[in-house]
Amino acid sequence: MGGAAPAAVGTGRAAQKPAQPFLLGLIGSPIMSSAAPAMHEAAADALGLSAHYRLIDTPGADQSKLKAMLEGVRLLGFSGVNVTFPYKEAVVPLLDALSPTAAAIGTVNTVVARDGKLTGHNTDSTGFAAAFEAVLGSPGERPIALIGAGGVGRAIAFALAELGARALHIFDSDSARPDVLASRLGTRIAVRVCRNVAQALDGAGGVVNGTPIGMLPNRDSPMPPELLHAGLFVADAVYTPLWTPLLQAARAKGCRVMTGRELCIYQAADAFRLFTGFEGSVERIGTAFDAVIAKRNEPR
């Protein structure tokens, strides 16, 4: 049981299309405005494949309910599901196996179902690394301030270490989280746990927001604009809206910026490859994402 076995990874139109559509989904809450269905179905369509992506919006699920949902993924023919807030950590002990990256990070956002086995991956990390390289290039020699050490923040920290960043200055309003993240990172990268945002930005060459601050309907910023200056790059994991208060302030100060668009697109491309065995077009995934955002912004 479990998802259909994928064909060999390749590019272009699939030479051997599966007989059945790929059944995919997203577990989390609230998720009804997610761009994931459009992105994955567009990636499949561009390859001459078929995919059905379902939103499984389940607020307040305990471990028993999560386990039941994952059993459904295992038994009902899913090729896999994405997992988002608030379940990225909660699903970890319920899976059969973890990729090395997911095991190190301790969070999962992609679960592949194959031959009755559920394997957890973290494409937030690989997606952020690809997005950062595409938009901002090298992380540079100076430390990077990371605001937020929860699920997304953890993934971003590992991505920055993989990209060769020299050091992280980590701040989280939950004072226990940075220590946990520092422990997980081990010797991958030098870490300084900071008492506040100003300390995290001291001497930094860039800053990444790994918190939901700024996500609609919230209109706050994780840091006061007076801490920003033109010598910084500023990246935000939030993509609703694309131009968060943080990024608007950063752009006004002349900072190089990266919106949450690229993280969303590249993590989806990585997840699609894991689910199906085919390389999805980043361009087509991006076009589908943009269409969802444009429709969301239409006057009502």
C-alpha cells in the first residue's frame, strides 16, 4: 500500500506516466488559503502528469488524531503530504523514518508514502538554501541574525550552515528555543544566543525573519526599522503578504531583500520531486504561486 512508486527523476515531459494521478495533500491549520495545491498541480501538468492536492485543515489535532491521519496517508494511496503549522514537530515520532536532514533539524514538512512506509523530510531547509542562492547569492563573511528558532527558524539555520555562513546570532521570544537550536546545530556553525533583536543585529551582515510576525492579519515587524541599514540583506519567510512591514522598511533603507515567495516555491519544487520522482519546473510553480497571490489581492 502507500503511494505509487515514482518514475526516475528527469526533466521535460514524463516518458512513463503513472496510471493513476498522484494524490497529495497538506496537513495543518489554518491552511485554506495555501498556494500548495496550485503549485503542485501546475508542476504535474507541465510534465504531462496528473496530481490531486488536498487541503487537510485540522485545528487542534492531538497525537492520536495526527496518527490516524498519517495512517490514512499510508493506506489510501497518497504519494505524500506536506505538513505545516502547528504539526511540523508533532509528526516526527509518528513516522517510520526520517531523512538525515530532518532528523538533525527535528522538524518535518514533507512526508513521502512509499511501499507502506512514511518517511519525513525537511524541504523548508533545502528550499531556503536554493532560494537564498538564487536571490541573494553568498551569505558573506559576517554573522547572520536569525529571528525565530521554531520550526521554520530551525530549517533556515541548517540551510545557512549548509551555504557556508560563518556564524548565527539567534534570538527568539521563547528563551529556551535558541539553546535547543544551538545544540542541534552542534559544530556545523558558530552560534551566539542573543537576549534581544538589537544584540542579534550587532555586527551582522544580514537578518532573516523565521517567525510568523508580519503574516496577515498581523502587521507588526520582528524588529524596529531604525535597526536596519543599507549594509544588510533582509529575508522574510512570511509570504502573506509578500511585502511584510519588515521588508517594506528594509527596502526603504536600501537593503537587499528576499521575500517569502522564493522559499515557498523552492520548497514546493523539492517536495514535488520527493513525492513523484519527477523534477517540477520552478518557473511553472512560481507562476502558479503568483496567480494565487494575485487573486488573493484582487479587490473584493
